Amino acid sequence: MNIYFLIILILLVSVGLYAIIRNIDIIKIILIYFKDKLLGK
């Protein structure tokens, strides 16, 4: 049972990393937007 959990966890992490790498430009834009909002620009 434990090995199945480990395999599912590895799959989820790899899919998550792939999605982050594919959308890194969008994430940068969102972070810059929030930074400007917080600083009041």
C-alpha cells in the first residue's frame, strides 16, 4: 500500500513541476502584478 502512495506522490510532483515550468512566464507576470499592488504603485 505504501509503494502505491509513493508512486502517486511522485507523479503528482512531476506533473506539478511540469505545469510550473510551462507557465513560468504567467507566474512571473502575476507575481509582478501582486508586488506592484502591495507596494501601491
